[in-house]
Amino acid sequence: MGEISPFFKENDRATMTELPMDPLDFWQEIFPPHSFDPSALHRSFYPATLNDARQIKLPIRPIGDGHSALASLIINQASFTVQDVLAEQLAAKLSGFQPDIVIGLPTLGLTLASQVARKLGHSRYVPLGTSRKFWYEDALSVPLSSITTAQVKQLYVDPRMLPLVKGKRVALVDDVISSGSSIRQGVELLRKIEIEPVVIGCAMLQSERWKDELSGVADRICGVFSTPILSRSADNMWAA
């Protein structure tokens, strides 16, 4: 048996139990390939596997009645190293679509979109927003909701940014695609200005719940990694 991760303690050479983690430890480090087994039982974190087989640890968040859970990514709390790797790997996937401009979805998608644009060699990106400036137009907005916030906001495109995106090959970027509602609303807003994104990118595809919501654009969606819905086991662990 190989070297045991410092985040585990060995019980009997056949089983390993996760040690408790400090919340500040999540999203801070990139681990070598095969550091953790995604198919094993998990107590506090799920090991997501990136495009190059390296891994990051994501906290497990129970949902609903507590019998199911999802792995969570809050990208603006991640280390710069993790952010840089996620942006680099997503940019590599988007580059094949030859986007002229990257458009970012608020709020956390803006952290990723700006870095992806730089990795693609762009000099700028276009952030969508939920804070209405006095020169914004209601006609250039749609309602925005997500599974992480109960409040419904308006999603706006700054009318002064229209010359940057009109007639261009657009990549729409968010941090996580989960239910698919934020991406659907972003696509709806772009269609209001007669733009159809050539590709949609994110760091994490969280389960497959988004596929029905985004069936019309699913073939244009790229993610750095995917995570499943987890189920609570009899011994209070989580299984993929």
C-alpha cells in the first residue's frame, strides 16, 4: 500500500477514515492525481478530479432532507493557485471555440471569467451585473435567480458594452452550473441583444440536474470537472 495522505489515519491497512478539516482548508491546494478515491465513502470533503487528473477537495453540503448532499465550490475563497489552475484549464477548453470576447455572470462567475479572458490572451472581458446603474436600460435585463440565493434580482448588460459583443463570438462563463437557471437567464439576456454564445464554460458541473434546463445549449457547455449528488450511508458517511 502506498503512502497514506496526511488527511487520513490508518485503522487496519484496509480502511482509512477522514480526519476533521478546518473550513479554511477547502479550495486551497491542488493534489497529485489519485491522491483520493472519489468512489470511496466521504465524511467532510469530496475529491474533485480536474482535466489533468489532479484533484481538489470540496466541502460536502447536505441538501433537502439531509439524505443527499452536493460538493461545493466558492471560487473567490479559493487560493490564487487553485483559481489559476481552474482558469487555465477552462481557457484551454474554450479556446477551441475561438471566442472573441468572454462575458461573465455575477457574482462568482466574474472571478473566473476575468481570469479565463486573460488566459485566452484577451485584453478585457464583459461583466454582466445585478446592480442597476442610472444609465442601464430595463429592456436590457432579465430576472436572475439561483439555488444559493433566495432573492430574485435583475441581470443587466451595460448598454455601453454592446459594441464589444455585437457580431462577436461570445463565451459565457459562470463559476458553477448546478440547476442551470443562471446560465439559462444569461443566455436569455444575450439573445435580447441578438447574441448566441458559441460556448458556455464553468469550473464545476454540479451533478446533472442542469441538463434538462439547458437542453438547447448542452452541446456547447464545458466544465473543468464534474461532481455527483452524494447519498448518506448507514454509517453517516457520503457516497457518490
